[in-house]
Amino acid sequence: MKSYTVRRKLHIRSGGQETRKVRRGVAPKRPPGRTPRIAKLMALAIHFDDMVAQGQIEDYATIARLGQVSRARITQIVNLTLLAPDIQEEILFLPQTHRNRDVVSTTALQPLAREPDWQCQREMWVRLKAELPQTASGGTGGEEVQP
């Protein structure tokens, strides 16, 4: 009886809710960085606010129920829409994170969102950015840029 050897390049693909699957070929390269979580939450906050404003969904409690998260968490997220528009824009366009954790979080931004005066928010934002590590491009801090 003859024996045969078969050689193939395989990779296992998994991600999100998908089950792991063996695929032929070389694994696709991952992007070098990832979008900061706070930028994703900012976009989500704007989307939630729009949905409620347009009557597509009754209220934020409904969003919490459908998303299976607490109403308090939805409030934290939607409070990001209380930030001055220029701060929101800056958050949406934060540079990608390449290593470690994101340093800007909802916890850090809640005091800004509670401040009703946008000028005071801007001053608080400048102080917050000054406290962050200055390794990111654009000087907003947070992540290290890979060489």
C-alpha cells in the first residue's frame, strides 16, 4: 500500500459570533490598529439619539432592553451626545489604537458631559488631553504608534 502526503496551507477563521472554521490558504493579515472603543461608543450615542429623536424607537429604556444592557449604561453612552460638537468630532476621529488599552474612556468623559457649558467642557477636554500620554499622533494621547 502506498502512502501519500498532502500539503496545504490552512488557517482557522473565527470572529464575533461566528464559529471557528478551517479555511484554505494563508490567513488574511489583520489591520495594524483598531478603532478606539470610545469612538465607537460616540458613534453609537449619536445613532441612539437619532433613533429616539426620529421616533424609530420609543425611548432609551427600550434600547437598553433590546441591547440587553442596563439603562444606566445606555445613559452613560447617550450622555456623550451632551459634549460640545467639536469634542465629539475629535473623539470620533481619534487615531487608531495599536497596543495596550485605550486611555480615553466613558468614565473619563462623564464629568465633561455633566458640564452644561460647552466652553467649560472645552477647557476640561484640554486638561484631560494634557494628562494623557503624548505618544499618539495628533497629541491626543492614548496609544503607542507602532514603528
